[in-house]
Amino acid sequence: MSFKTDQSFLEKITMGAIGTQAVIDELNDNGHQVIELERYCTSNKIWSTKIKRLRMPDLICLKCGKRIESRAKSRLEIKMSDTETNVERRWNIGLRREDMVAFIRCYKDNAGCKTEGVVNLFSVGDMEDAEDRSKLGAPKSPGEGSERDRNWPCYVPKKSGMVEEIIHDGETHKIRLKYDDGSSYTYSCKGKVHYCVSGERFIENTSIIAGVVSEKKNNGCIGDSYDFLQDMRTESLEIRYAGVKAAGFLPREANVVERLYEIICDEDDTRIKLEAYASLVRLNENVWEEFKEYAYTIEDEQYKMEFILILGELKDYEDSSRILYEILEDDIFSNEMKAAAIWGIGVSDKTIEKILQKCFSVEKIISRHAIALLEANMRKSYTQEITRYIEDENKSSVCFRILTNAENVDREFIVEKYITTNNEMKRKWLCLVMGFGGKDKYGYIVDSKIKSVQVRGQLEIMWDYIEAKLSSDDVNDIEFLKLQII
């Protein structure tokens, strides 16, 4: 995969993942039992081996069976991407009238992407009925084909406050708002329907309180009414897949297990068959070898990748970890698939040595994934393991990178090791780790443990350099300007 992926694309999928997780949390707080239906919809990991997804919503409730498409918006609107000229890219493709679309505001601040957890829920059927009152935006970029945004007009207050009163003025409703800053405002619906009641509180930029869609749905769950076994028998691929996946998260029943085995024998759709194996595993059926054997016969790389992603979800099972380890050493899998196996294995006390060895791989996509995963999941206890390799000239730069960039490093151990080791190569690299680690992280430890004026002087030079160097934005801008000198 390319590691120069457009930053805006990463921000977009990060926003979607955080928004979707917030939707899950809010709906589950209101009685639902929501899980991912579309794998990885709560993750922002980018893989270049594209998985051909079925046309279906992101989420499903295991109790009521409602399927929910999640839409995180930096500017909250009732808006969907649409391509009128292509039936396969219409805004409602793969969605049934009873399915829901959850709109949630997701915004960036210094801590990253955040939401207020306010979910605005509408049924697909109500949106379809109001489509003639929606508006199509201008075509998007050429790379997105003829796709446009379809917008159902709505009203979102810009300040927090309370609905003071709903005023019925003939055929026009008005909403009198009392803001928290003491000011008031009266909004005229002008053909829109109000979704609020007197006394209701709202948060700025997060609550849709009026719109052309006939109603905003309640976030509560209607209870145990989902017949997933019936869904497993339907002709529709999307609905059958949903039933098969849900089965693995529901209480084990003999007829369900029997139906999953039937699907494994009779199913033509590769993705549904993989999911049937996964559900059987979750229901404590020992089908690991059959699962592996089937997956290894798949020629289409996208479904091999799906197999690895499923194993990552099942990594708490010993057999799953075993197969992921085997994939790392099997050349029938691409390097990106091996990177996905690393992602699936994760970093733990049991896996640290394997992940660390992959940090030293000559295959860049493998080593970069291993390094990124280890840095993000570093524990102090791993510091000693990493420093074992810092004297190896082929591995020292990787160790330096991890020990300098990871947050949760045992810095006391680094300083002690520097003092006690007799290996000059190791001393050099450990000195660089302390120097480039920064004075704020090592200064107080060095002051109490290292007496050498020369060494402290060397560290002070590196610390001064770290504090004085240009920001990455400055460096990038300067390099960009240099390209313009012709």
C-alpha cells in the first residue's frame, strides 16, 4: 500500500469510525445491542487490498434487528452521497425502508476527532418519501464519478439551549428557543416538521430539531423481535449475511448451529461462507482446520484478506493466533496480508517477541506495520526486550526509533543500562535515545544518575537541538518552496 495516502482521506475515515462508535454507544445505552455489520466500520485502518463489500448498513441490533447506516458529519445535515444515473450508486442502495440512518456530528479539536454522542435517527422509508423535497448538490471531484450530495433541508441550532415553546401558527409551526447565554430566537419551520418538544435541551451544532423528513426516530429499542434464523434462509445476500454474522453473537441454539453447517456446505458466496465459519467458532464449534483449509483454497486476494481480518477479531482464541503466525511465514500470502496478520495478532506479553522480530523485516510494509503497532502499544516492560537488540548494527536504528517515539518507555531502565553496559555500540545508541528523547523525559533522571560532565554536556547539546529545530510544517513548506525555484 502507499504510505502517502491523502491525509484528508484518513481524516474522513477517522471521523466516520469515531462517529460510528459513538452511535453504537448511544444506541446501546438506549436498550439496543448493536454490533458491527460492516467489518471495520469502527476502524480507520487503510488497506490497499480492497474488500468488495456487500451493499448493507454499518450496524445491526441483535435484539430488534434494526440495521443502521452511520453518517458522521463535521457540519450536521441530513445528507447522503447519490448518483442518479447509476442505480448501483444511489443513496439508498442496499438499504430497506425499515433500516435507519444515524447522523452524528463529529468535529476536530486539539485532542483529535470528537462527538457529543447525540444521534439523529431517521428511517430510510421516511427519507425516500421526502426525496422529492431534497436537493442535489454540485458534482464532486472527477475521481468520484458523477456522485453528488443529496440534502434533505433541516434545522440545527448553532447555540446550546432549550426549546421554550412550540407555537402553532396556522399551518406553520414555530420553535421558540432559549439559549444558555440568555438570548432567545424563534425559528419558523416553513414547511418543515419539528422533531422537538417544549422543555427539550439541545447542544449546539449537534441536534436536528426540524426538517422535511416526516419524523426523527426514537433511539430506544423495541425489544427482542429479530428473527435472525429467518434472515439466514433468505435469498438476499445482504440479509443472509446479516443473519449469519448475528448468529455468532447470539445465544447458541442447536437449529442455528445446524443451519450454519448447511451454509458451509451449500453457500456459493465466499464472504458469507467465511462469516459462517466465524460464527461457528464464536459458538464454540471446533471448525478451525476446516476454516483454514477453505480459506487457503480461495484465489481471490480480497477474500484472503477478509479471512485474516476475521482472524484478527478472533485473536483471543489460541487457534486464531496460531494461524496468524503461520500466515506470517507463508508466501502464498502477500506482504500486505502479512502486515494485516501483524495487525490482527496485536501486541501483548505473549506476542512482543514475534512483533519485534517483524520490526526488523527487510519487507518495508511488514516492518513499518510492526513498528507502528509496537510504538502505539508500547509497555514499559518491553523496553528491556528492545534494548537487547540495540547493539546489533542491522537492528539498532529500528530500536532507536521505537524507544525514541513510543510514549510508554521505561526511561529509568534506559539510563541504568547506559551506565552499566560495557558495550560501546549499545552506549552510543542509548545516549542517542536519551538525547533525542528530550530533556522533559530524561533530564531529571540524568541529573540524579549520571555524574559525567562530558556525557551531560553531550545530552544538553542534543536537547537544545530538539527544542530549537524547525517544526515539520516549516520543513515541509520550505522543501515545497525549493521545488519552485527554476
